[in-house]
Amino acid sequence: MNNTSCPLCGQSNSCEAERSDAVSDCWCFHLPIPAELRSRIPDAHRGACICQNCVQQYWNNKE
């Protein structure tokens, strides 16, 4: 798995903050990523960005 893949689902994480040519804004700056969800990242992939879909599904299931 690389930095462009979500460590939870394997899909693209669409992280703009990790791109060298990024404008310095990313969707993750505007949507809270809960510690509970971050704790599900396997140790080998700690620090990898979770995708917006996984974060949104987490919040939808909390409602």
C-alpha cells in the first residue's frame, strides 16, 4: 500500500496535502477524522490518510 491508498479500504484517499504540487488544502481539513477510525489503521500503515468515503461512512453510521 502507498500514500495514495486508504489504509482501511485500499481505494484512493484523494489526499491533496500529500501531493507535492498541492495547493495546501484537502478535504480532510474540513471533516473531522475520529480517533476511533484512526485506531483501525494497521500499524504498518500508521500515518497514512484515510479516504473521505471511509470517514463519511463512519459518521453516517454514527447518526
